[in-house]
Amino acid sequence: MNQETLIERLFQSLVSGNRVEARSLVTEAMSLEYDAETLSKHVYWPVMEMIASLYRADQITTLAHHYGTRLLRTLVDQAQANYRQKERRNRTVCMFCGPTESDELSAQLVADLAEADGYTVYFAGGGIANDEILAEVGERRPDVLLMFSSGAADAPQIRQLIDTIREIQATPNMQIVVGGGIFNRAPGLAEEIGADLWAASPQDLLEQLVSGRERRASSQQRTVGRMKKPTRRAA
């Protein structure tokens, strides 16, 4: 079964709420060439983006969206238990996200993969006020603050948070990283709000965290945007 076929069949089973078929597809895929990490990065993630995009465009019902996100969360939970845990990197990530079910699911998938990649991850989910995030950052002093969001309404709060962190010089060596739908749909937004890095997918994020750290170590300067900066939005 090729990847495109698997994504399409899994999408159909998820949005129809067919739990048995969804689990059967995953079992079949894992009996072939797919391991847990590959499924999460290259199947679950694009399926999740497809569900969120179609729901946002009013092309699937609320019922289909809820079927899909809740069943996919179960699959993501099961995949995490089978991730290969890499050697610890001695780097800490504090991670927060937007308030929706889709935000929570995408951020959880990223948190699980980052933990398996060697990071110590503290993931609080959505709905956390900026003052609480600031207090947590001040107490834990993480190497990375990761904000995941799919909604445009979340951008002003993230911008305000970044501005405050810069102004009070809280944990000056901490990288601020953003990801999620809104930053994919609005090229240049991450750079505009002052994030150090942004990533379009879990694989991209893990690569950015490593390469971003190397660039900072060599230049001793804050890096804004990705390795390949996106085209700025037209005025």
C-alpha cells in the first residue's frame, strides 16, 4: 500500500467514525514498511491537516471533524508507545498550543516525537494565559519555548508573549519556536512576530531545532525564521 492510498483510506475511515477499519489499516501498514514514527510523521500528520483544512473550509461536517480528530488522537496515543527513544539531548522544551481540539492533537503529536528525539518536554496544551506561561518559563528556564497554533486569533497573544519575553529579557538564551496551521498559511508571520524558528511539520521542526541550535552556537546571535525564509506577505 503506497502512502497516498493509505492517507486517503485512513482519512475516509476516520471521518466516518469507522474505528475498526482505521485500526485495521494501521495494523496492515505496520506489517509492511511503516514503523510508528513514520506513520505519525508521514500519515497521521497529513491526515490531520486534511481534516482541519476541510473543516475550516466547511467541506466536512462538525460530526465528521469530531469523529476524525478523536479517533486520530487514539491512534497517535498508541503510536507514541512504540516510538524509539533516542539518547537524551539534555535540552528542555516547554510547549503550549491553541485552544481547539485540532491544536491539541497536532501539538501532542509534535510533543511525543520531540520527546522520542531526546528532548525533555513539558506540554500543557491550550488555554494557558500568557502570565502563567511567563511564570513557567521563568521557573523552568527551558532551552525552547514552542507555541503551536492553527487559528489566526491566537497570533496576537503569541506576539504579545514574545514581545514581553524580549522586553524583560527572560531566559535570553531560550529559542522561541512556532508552528501550526496559521504559520503555514501566512508566510512571514513567524518572522514578523519575532519567533526564532518556525516549522511546517514535525520532521521539519526536529530538524530546525537541531540546525537552529548549531547556528546560534556558531554566531552567538538570535536567528529569525527558518533556514529558508518564506516570502513575505504582500502589503
